[in-house]
Amino acid sequence: MTGYYDALETRSADERAADLSKKLPALVATAIAAAPGLAAHLAGVSAAGVTSPEALARLPVLRKSGIGAAQAAMPPYGGFTTRDLHQMEHVFQSPGPIYEPGRTTEDWWRMGRFLHACGIGKGDVVQNCFSYHLTPAGMIFENGARAVGATVLPAGTGQTEMQVRAAHDVGSTAYAGTPDYLKVILDKANEIGLPLRITKAAVGGGALFPSLRQDYADRGILCLQNYATADLGNIAYESAAQEGLIVDEGVIVEIVRPGTGTPVAAGEVGEVVVTTLNPDYPLIRFATGDLSAAIAGISPCGRTNMRIAGWMGRADQTTKIKGMFVRPEQVAELVARHPEVRRARVIATRAGDTDAMTVRIEAETGDVIAYQESVAAVLKLKGDVEVVAPGTLPNDGKVIDDQRNYDG
């Protein structure tokens, strides 16, 4: 398979912005009119004014905890879908529990774009080793495989020897599943002496380490990864260029400072916030809780959308210090109190058997006494305050760094 999935992948920035200026207000209007949970979340928002990423960034961030609370009051979807339970072909349950809808309409989760980038299409048999039990991963990849015309072997997880036999007998040419399980299948195939025809792998749901990717390459398998969630479907994906993850054309991705909804500068690590242009389930500024960073420029493969660096940790760094919870939102409030402060980081350590806290503040100059007062007022804790030069704190997205060692 060659070329691009569609013309959307190579649009200019102006073309993408013009398209967004039409789709965004329509999406927000649909959400307000047909999804009561979202309407309550977006109370006071005028859909007509949401025509750009800048306007979008002024809307409140939606967190999974908010959806969970709404679902408890209004099961199963909490008023965040524009269709009711009986208008959706599937309902899934993720840990929490959180319930997500699913549909069988073509490429509903937008996974076809990723599979196409992996070279998967007509003539391929995809051994789908994602779970089909309650969680949507199996159906997400099956839906994408159908979109590119591939045949699916719904293998699910486990029973490795049976998986090998099935892959051999039906001639599976592609694998979909977690990065490490393919190696288990390949090693078992070698052990029992059954040759396999797998040359393509579309993986997600875990870390694809360089050594593992190289192991697959040495076996003649191109292995590419994507970033998706049960709520949002495909968010970003690798192409054969393997230089960052390209944002899917059906979502808008922002990188924001943890604990806030404020976008960070390009290249700075922050929390991934996603708006999905899905009229059935129009999540708007949904905080994934994952950390990443935008990569400058466009992919060497020619796809022009924004790129991100992939998963870089978790944004929810809430930590208990001296019996008090310290949250990223509090660190953001601390920064907001002082215009000259660029960033701040709370560091938790141990002094003997006692918790200790240091707050490092990036600023050109500043009043340490004023900062100490703000720390006590906002965090409800006292600790050391260190003023450091701008650019001193690591670019890793952390605003709370728990360095305590409980083993010794």
C-alpha cells in the first residue's frame, strides 16, 4: 500500500485552519444542543465564537473524573453523548468504571489512518490481539481494519500456542496488539517450528522500546505505534518516518501546563488535552492525564499535521506531603499569584523520618518572603523556597516531584 490515507493528511496550515473554523463551532453547537452533560460543562459558552484553537483554549478542561461523576448521576454516559444508549451499537466499560460508546460506522475511531500508515490494507489478514472483553481496544482496531479493507482474525489476548497455530493456518500478515505480545507469539512459533507470515505490526497500549522495535525489524517486521484512548479513539500515530507521532485529522491536540488549561510553548512538556470532532461523542478539551510535547516542523513522510513526542509520563502528580494533598492546580495558582514567576516545582523529600518540602520558583528576581507566604496560603504547608533562574527547571512536565524513598 502506498500514498496517503486521504488528502487531509497533506493539507496546508491555512487549509486546516479554514476547515477547523467551520467544524469547531458546529461541534460545540451540537454538544450544547444534544449532550446535556457537555452543555452543563460548557455553560455560558457561545458556539459561534469557537472558531480557532485560540478560542478553544479559553473553554474549560474536561476531566475523566467529571465524566465519571456525571455517569453516576445519569447512567450510562452522563449526558456526554448526542445519542442515547439504544442508538449506539456497543457500550464498553473501562476501569473506574467509566462507560464509553462505540459504533460500527466506517472508521468511527479513526484507526484506519494509522493502519494505512503501517501499510495494512486489502489482502492483509490482521491478527487482532487486543481485548474484546468489555474494553473497546479490540473493536477499535477491528473497525480500523475494516476501513482499510483488511480481514480480521479476532484473536484477543492469551492462549499463545493457539494464536501461533491460527496465525500459521490462516496466513496472518499483520499484528495488532500491545508491543511486547508479538514477541511472545514469534518466539513460541520458533519454539514449535511453525513459520509465520507477519511483516507488519500496529501496536499501542504500552511502551515500544527501541530494542524491541529493532528485534522486529531484524525479523522483517515493520512495527509502528499509535496513541489512543478508549474515550477518544486514535489521537496520534507513527508513519514509516518514525519521527514523532502525527496528530490524527479528526482531533485537535493541545499541550497545556499540568493543573491548568493554558497551552505551553512549543517543545515544552505538558498535559495532552484533546478535542475530538466526533458528532456522536464530542469530547471537548478532554484532559488525558498524559504528558507529551509538540515537535516542531512536519514529518519527513509529508504528512503536515502537528506532531507530538509520544507518552512522557502522567500529568496527575497529586502527592501527599505532611498529611496534606498537593495538587498540580495548586502549583498553577501559586504561579498565577506572581506575574514575574514563569514556572514552579514542589519537591517532596525526607528529613530523617519527616516529610520535607522545597518549592523551586523560576523568576528573574523576586521576593522570597512573599513567595513563602503564597506557598503557605495556597499549599497549606510550609517549606523552603528557592528562586532559580528561568530555564533551570527540567523540561519534563513535572510540577510536583516526589523524591522520597520509603525503602531505607
